Amino acid sequence: MSDVGVKCAGHEGAGVIVKVGENVKELAVGQRAGYKPIQNVCHQCLYCKSGRDQYCLKAVFTGSYKQYVVSPDNYTTLIPDGVSDYVAGPVMCSASTVYTSIKESGIRPGEFAVFPGGGGGVGIQGVQLAAAMGIRAIVVDTGDERRKLAMEMGAEHFVDFKEGDPVNKVVDLTEGGAHAVFVTAVQSYPISLGYLGARAGGQVMWCVQSTSFELSHGRVTLTRRKSSIGLPPDGKYHVDLDPSKLIFRGQSIKGTLVSSMADIDETLQFAQRGKLHLQPKVVGLSKFNEAVQSLKNGQVAGRIVVDFNLP
């Protein structure tokens, strides 16, 4: 077993429990479980006790890029029957991260949600969740492959940012501005407020997941940093705010950090009901480097999973 204090890249995945401690009563060898971006929390602070455990100041962040990981029994997430590892792995961080953001935005059924970068691995899961909640999703991205994927996964509109001003197009499609914007491409930070138009009460959600490479025992999911929900590189993609617009239109910006255990379980329920049905590209370990290069070059729509059980 790897020492829990040793950190490496990786923060989401799915696998099988192969060993439990002698005092563990609720988990058993053979059960399937997911590994989250936060490995453990204190379980005693106000955040932990109020269902906001992802904000625990004593949180231990995951390093899961290894064949075996150690997970505390009281912070291990079991994968429900009917949810494949290929779907469950990305739920552990990316899907649940955007789910939490959608919940905390307060957006309601019938309202417009815009996903800049929504054809990528994180955004496309947000599109599926939004559609399942009755929210009208608009994806801003580029390319025929991502357009096709977005529309198949429930987007109402696809705006190609290489075909004119995406902000003006979104404001037109939403008849005045989006109700919420979920920034899933860091390049979109500078223009994200523009998608709100004159929509009173509109919100821009900045939600952060962890590092760029994700792994589990047996299965790894990959995403490239620049197309995921996350923080921009230092010194890049600043946002210029006009306080008058925020005040007179009641608009706001809000940040969220990954998900609580409860929200991850709720996201898995969407998957169990078939509402998260993106089938990622699955490759074996020998294709790991090739997969990383494809992601770095922006050649992948959706998600890639590396299965360590495949050659």
C-alpha cells in the first residue's frame, strides 16, 4: 500500500476494494469504490458537520496516480450497482464539481445555463446534469465533433466561438442574457460576465476541481487543465468588473470548490438513473502517453479513461 502522506498527480477514479483494516465494519473486499480529490477531512469542524466538508481547513488532498490507494473508511464513496467504473470515475470529481456549482447557483428549470468550453470532459457532464434538471443548456465551444457531442448530450444550442462573437450570440439566444454561466474553459474568464447580458440576478460560477491527471486502481480518467473547470495560470485571464452593472442588475460571481461527500452521492444517483451516460474513450496503459498528448492538443471531445486492466 502507498503511504497516504506521499502525494502524486491524480484526483478521481474508480476501482475495487482489495483490503480493509481490521476495524472496518461497513466496507468489504470486492466492493467498488471511488476516489475523490479530497482524501480525508477532520470530520469535526463546522464545515464537516454542516455538509461542506470540501472546505475543511484540515483536508488532505488526493494523490491517486498509482495502482493502489489508501482511503479512510469514513470518507470512501461506494459506487452503486448499474454505474460502470468508466462513468463513476469522472463523477468523483469533474461531474460532481459541476453538479455542486449548478446547485449553488440556484438556477431553476426552464432557465438558461451557458457552458463555455462545454464540449470538454467537465463541461459535457454539466450539460447532461443541467438537461436532467430541466435547465436549458447552451454550449460555447468549437468544432463539429464537440457540436455533435453537445447536442447529443442535451444542449439546446451550440455556439461556435470561431464563428462570430459568442457573447452577442448567447445574449440573443437567451433573449437578454443567461441566468447562470459555468466557466468550464479558463480562457473564458475575461468574457464570462458578458454572457449574463442584462439578466437581473444572473450569476457567473467559478468552480474548481483539482489537478490535470486523474487515476484510480485500475482506471484513470484524463483531462487537460486548460479545458477543465479550474484556476487559470497565475497572471492570466483576469476579469475586469464594472460594479455598476453588478449592482443595477443584481448580478454576482461565486466560487465553489469540488464537492461534498453528499453531493458526490447525489451525482452518482444521476448516473444510476442513466442521466450521466457519456461513454468516454477507453484505452489501455500502453496508450497513456498518446492519450495525454491528444488532450494537450485539444483533439478530444468529452473524456478519456485509461484502464490499467487493458494492455
